[in-house]
Amino acid sequence: MTLAIRGDRTSCLSLQLGPRTWLLAIARGFGSIGGVATETALLARLRAECERRIRSARFRAAVDRPQAAATAMHGVLARINGDLYACTASHEDYVTAAASLTAVVIVHGHAYVMHAGSTAAYLAREGEVMPLFRDDVFEMRRGPLLVRAFAVAPVLDVTISSAMLAPGDAIVLLGRRMRGDAERRAVLASLDAGDPGERVLIARFDQDDVAPGDPYGAAPPRLPVRPLARLAAAIAFLVAAVTGR
């Protein structure tokens, strides 16, 4: 898998968790935690928690298996959310800091997308771009509002979706949603060269990412993305400082 991070690197994270397991993430937020921008604090905690857990043989075994990797990573995200929330002065009526996060675990040709907020993940395949997340934003209001985000409540509410990857596919993580066909075409044009002009992380999936005889790579690519789970939690509405910054 080849990676390209463009724009603001402090909002993107790429981390290899195993021989054929990668974590990709992008965050966007407002406010600060411990004097650090919320999105930066979130990604720093994510990296540190993964590096701590990877020392465990049990965690290493989990992230090397499809579905088990998604479950293990959700545990990481839930722990981070609780820690961040405890460091804020937020309550039900007032939110001091929050961040959107879209994280993708790629393991043996499977992509598991964990998403909360206004960031986004897309799959680019054969000249088309398809979203890899479920929408959290109500566009019909005067200003877009978020249903879920990190550091808003002690319990994390996140959607998890999955897709099979094929050689030549690219996963594109963006700090905001694409707006119309023109932006989709611009992203497609920038997969190999150029700069889309905003924070973006692009991961291209190659044939070498699935070894010959790999049982996880035997299944053909499947689309569209299918939701795996939605974890219940308290709903908090935020003014769209996350999306409009």
C-alpha cells in the first residue's frame, strides 16, 4: 500500500499496526484540550494508545484478523474519547471542545471505517468515487449540525462500515465532505499527482497487499459499503465549527 499525505499533516495519521494491517485517520475539531488543538490531541492520543496496546500479543493477534481488528480499534477509540471528555469542561448544555474523526483499519484487503462527525472517507475505484461513511450532518438547518463527535459525551457513538478492496483502489480521507461532482473529479485527478488544496490522506491498495494464498484475500471485491454496527450513545448537537473552520 502506498500513502500520500497532503496539506496539514497534524490532522492526519498513518500507523502500521501489523505486517498487513494499517490504521489511517483524519480529524478536524474546535477548541483545545490541555492547551493543544482538539484534533491534534485526539490523533496524538490515538497514536500513543495504539503503540501501547501493540505491545500486547492479544492485541497484535486481533488487529491481524478482519472484524476482530475493527472491534479492537473501537475499544481504542472508546478509551480515547473517555479520556478526552474527562479533560474538557463540557456538559449537556455547553461543549468546550470536540472533534470529528474518520479512521480506517485496512487488514488483509478489508477496509473497516469508523466514523463520527464531519470528516469523510471515500473509495476511488475505476474512475468513480464512493463514500465509505454514513452521514452525521443535517444540511437542511441554518448551519450544519453534528450528531456525533469525540469529546462530546463520556460514551462514544460511532458508525462502523466495511468494504473489500481490489488492486488499484484508493482510499481518500478528507477533512470535510466533497461538494458535488467537480470536487470528485478533482480528487480523482489528484490521486497520483497534484494537490487538492486541503488536508487529505490517500492510500492506494496494491496487489502486494494480499499475499498469494492469503485466505482473507480470496473473496472478490464487494460494493457497496455495508454498515456493520452503530453503537448507541448520548446525542449531542454541535454548531458546525467542525465543518466550517
